[in-house]
Amino acid sequence: MKRDVGQTTRDLRRHNRTSVLTRLYLHGPASRFDLMRATGLSSATVSNVVTDLVADGLVAEAGLLDSDGGRPRTLLEVRPGYAQVVGVDIGETHVQVGLFDWTLDTLATATFPMDAGRPEPGVLAALVTAGIAEVTAKAAVDPAGLLGVGVGVPGAVLPGGLVHAPTLGWSGVPFGELLAPDVAAPLHLDNCARTLGQAEMWRGAGRGAERAIVALLAVGVGAAVATGSPGGVTSATSEWGHTVVEAGGAACRCGSHGCLEAYVGADAILEHYAGLAGVARPGPSGTEQRVADLVAAAAEPGPAARTVQRTAEYLGIGIANLINLLSPDRVILSGWVSAAMGPAMLPAVRDAMRRHTLDYMAGSTVVELGRLGQEAVALGAATLPVHELLTAGGK
């Protein structure tokens, strides 16, 4: 078979561009010499790639760096203004849409709370398109000019945009087809825990980790195993929420008993709390507000404090199982339940983790809270079009 030399040359150029651009994107400003050492490319190749990336508007000069005894080196960095992306968080309690520059700084957000229950896919699709219109209007950005729209869903995404999301009552829902007619930019769908793992490794608490587990705590419970390398990040999901932490324990909505989600998912936490003696019947407020009220009440001894302690104990057991199995260097607690309850229960979580983890493993694993803020899951979804751009070498 005759070799396609043109195709081979294009592949090599794309690989070289990807190597340089990914290094600058994930690790920040660098000189041409730094890029040469990090990528293994020759000085001439790096110089040619940088010239192309600057001409394409992806990269710009960022000042000079003094060198020992030699001429100052020019630093290079990615240009935040090159493109904008949208990330969408399809949660069980809200739909959040975020507009970001392609380096993932937030430009605008829109959040739509959802009533309890399982909303129709068409209703959620309408909220997504309304959110895209709102955030792009706030920032005066053309929706058709976006680099892409990433959508994170709490379930599995199959080819063609088919979504299996038990927490939403979805089985083979063609959510991609529902969105596509009203989304002008390239559309990407994936599991929200996986994309959140990628975002934490790129811009959050996972930076610099070789292997991190990013736990997404919300109404449902999931986790992503994210692995970092000089060339980028890989992130894969696991059904951590449906690992059993107590044989014959509390009923889980998956149909089993004793699952971790049945103890640390938002609905499970609130159900346990409501069943304790001395706790008033919950008012009409939504799930997120009820969790916030629980955390506030836990500042004083009583049922709320005991509920937080119980949640921390089961969460620590679940984390210990992950550490004993996968030996990560970091476990990062993210998602809106982590943001609400994490500061109050983190010491107890770490204590429970240490008691249930093999000693030599516990000492080498750090458990900490995510650092991406309220837009964490939407930001994770926004990594999807960015990842495709990096993989394509910026083309």
C-alpha cells in the first residue's frame, strides 16, 4: 500500500501543535526553550509551531524572563480572548449555564432552579437554550461564534447523544437531538462527573496530581478517576455512589440496599434528618435550601450536627474504599453538596477515612474540597470543546 505522505505530514504538524499548545494551556507561560524541553521537539520545530499559533491568535507573547548570564527569554501564553465556550450543568435540582473564555474564566452565568420530580427532556432542553441566549447576551457574544457548547449530564452518554440518566428517569433519551436545532455552535455531551474531573485537574484542586479521584456529591453521587501526565489529562467515571457501604442497609433508588448514595446523597441526608426526633417538618423550600438550613443548624449540638457527623462517617468509609482500591494521591470533594456541607464535615470525613484506610495508603492521600466554585460542573462541561481544540492542535 502506498503511504500518504501528505496525510503523514499533516498528522505530524497537528501532533506538534497539540504538544506545544497543551503545554502552554495546562501549565501556563513558558519560553521557547521551556517548550523544547517539555515536548522533546527541536528548537526549529518549536519556533515554527509558535509562529503558527501566534498567527492563528491562539498564543501571544507575555513579557520577558531573565536568564542566567544570557539574553532574556520571551515568555509565551495562550490568549484568553481567542474564543468563548459554554458549559451546561444538567443537575437534579437546577440547570446552570456558564459562559467562559477558553481558558475557563467565567464571563456570565444563568441558573434555573427545578422543582422536585423528573422534568421532561424537552423542558430541560428549552432551559438550556434559554440559558445560552441569556449568558451570550450578557457578554455581547455571538452564540454562533462560540468554540462550542458542552453539556454535562448525570448519566451515561452513548453515541448520537443518547442519554441514560436514572436520576432523571431517562433511558435512551435523544437529548443531543433535542438540543441540536437550537444550538448554533458545535455541541458536546458527556457525563458530568467525568468532565468535572477533567476541570479539577486542569484548573482546580487536582493540578499537579498524578492520580486524583474527584467525587461529585449532589442528589446523586458519582466519581471520576483522573490521571495527569505532561501531555494532558484522562478522566473516567465510576459508579462509586452504588458501591455498598452497609450490607442490607438503607434502600437506594437504584433498587439495591446499603449503597453509598443512600447515605450521602442530598435526598438521603435530608430524609434521615427529617426522621430524627425533634426535627420540624420541612417547609416548601427546595433541596439545596434545605441542605443549607441543615448546615446552619449543625453549628449547635443536636439532630443537625448528628446528621452531618453521620454523613461524614459514611463518606469517609466510601473514600477509604476508593483509596484502598486505587491508591490516589488526592481525593477531591466537589459538587453542590460538597460546597454546602464540606467545610462543616471535612475534619470528620478525614478522620473516618484514616480509620478505614490501610495506614501506608492513608498517609499518602490528601482529601480536600474542590476549588472551582458554584460553576464547577458547568465549567467541567466547558472543557469538552476546549479538549477537542487542544487535541486538534488548535485547528
